[in-house]
Amino acid sequence: MLVTYLPEAHRRFGIARVTQAGVAFAALGILAWSNAREPWQLFAAALPSGAGWAATSGAAINAMVAPWFERDRPKALSFAFNGASIGGLVFVPLWVVLIACFGLPSAAALIGLAMAAVLWPLAAKYLRPKPEAAGSAESEPQAKAAPPARRRVDLLRDRRFATISGAFALGLFAQIGIFAHLLVRLAPDLGSSGSAWAISLTTVCAVAGRTILGWGLGTRDRRLAASLNFALQACGTMLLTFGGGTAALLCGCILFGLGVGNLISLPPLIVQKEFAAADTAKAVALLTAINQAVFAFAPAVLGWLRDVEADYTLPFGIAACLQIAASLLVIAHRSR
């Protein structure tokens, strides 16, 4: 819900202030999670965490980058989203070390304070200036007069928006579901340590795939790139579904991982090309909100299917079918 109305918050309060508020909420959420003593307190902790997530990821990152870059937006978004992926690689072992040394509540306090101390001044310094004030040539196309922004209901009725949203909702449902169960799926063949390394390999491939696409996409057909990306992931998922042995499973992780990062960075790039500048921020925020609402159920659904069948053949096979469907859907409205 917060992501949906993020563009209005940015217009009213500014990107810098909204990001600072998001950092504060995220830090508060970390403290709430780590100090919870009763189950109901975990649900309460989810509220500030959700607010912090909405203001610092996905649509928010696109809103930070978009005013400054037009031609080079694929590269800029690639770098920006790779920050999140590298953060995931760094902070998981960092959390483990801090918790072992200081305990969970103290480790959470250190992380929360460090995050606020670093990101609060960075947001004030780099997100407050306007591109035109800094003389950014990249921002010139954004400065042209544009028609009034469309309503959300009009965007939902737009076939272009529907095909983008539907395709990436399916793709992210499959992706998040697979990630949630990947460790358990790999453990019988690779062992606990080998499975952990395989997931790290998948994350490294996600960074590599997003970087390659960001530098190579340019003005090329972004729907076609998305379709090929879904197809690549489907191939990897099929290996994870039916493959046996280390080599097949690692190849599956590589192919699946190469497409992981692009499912976050491609939607705003397609929207940028197909919608007016006045509609871009609202369309990206609405798209992100819809995707999150859909893929939130993926781990539970795939887990239920796994419990029914007692293995991962059916849930991972369905995930591969969803990726193929997403590949066909996103290219269905490809302009000629």
C-alpha cells in the first residue's frame, strides 16, 4: 500500500526526506524484530519494516535514479540494484558474526545505528539536489512539458501495463518461491555447506546478469530482453527440477541466477520506454506494489505443493511453466 502512493509522498515531501524516514523506520523495525518476546510482537515489527522497505527499495530506487538518467538509465539502475545484491552478500555473514559476538539485540542496535548514521546524511546530500540545478545533461529530456499524469485506474486498464505487470508478477512469483526453497532442494545432493555456496553462486550470477544487461541493453527492445530473460530462468529451473548431481544443479543455479536481478530492473526500464514521463513514477510504483502482493504468497504455495507431493518436482515444474508463460506474455504486446 505504501509503495503504491510513494510518488505522491516524493512530490509532497521530497525524495530525500522520504528516504530518511524510510531509513528510520527500517532501523526501528530491526530493533523491534530483535527484541520481540511474544509472537504478536513480530507482527508489530513488520509494520515499521514494511514502511522502511517501501521507501528504500524497488520503486524508491527507480525514483532516485530516474531524474538524473535518460539514455544511460539501464546502466544506472543496474549499478543501483546491484548495491542491494552485494548488500545481501555482505550483511548475511556480518549479521552472523555480530550476533555471535554481541547477541541479537545488541547486533541489531549496531546495524540500525550504523545504517542511520550512513544513509541519513547521504540522502540529504545526494537526493535533495535537482538535476537541472546540477546542470545534468541527462535530465534534459525529463524537463520537456508533459501532459497531466494518468489515474491509477487508467493505468490498470492499459494493455501495455497489464502485460508488463502480469508477466513480472508471474516471473517474480516463480523466482521468490524458488529462492525460498532452494536451500532445501539442493541439500540432499550438495549437503548443507554445498547448498549455501550454490546459493551464493546464484547471487553472484544475479549481479553479473544485471550488469551485463545494464551495459548491453541500450536502446534495444526491452520486452524482447525480458522475454529471453524469463526463458533463460525457465531453463535453469528445469535443471533444478529434474537435474541430478552436482554439475546439473550448479548449471541450473547459474542459468536461474543470471536472470534473477533483471526481474527487478527491467520493469521500470520497459515502463520508461512505453509511458509518458508524467506517468512513469506512478506506473512503476503501482507495478511494484502489484508484484509484491502476488509473490508474497509464493513461498507458502510452493511449500504446500512440496508437502503434498513429498518432493520438489511439481512445485519447481509449475514455477518453470510460470516463467515460460511470463516470457510469452511480456512479448505479446511488443511494438513492431
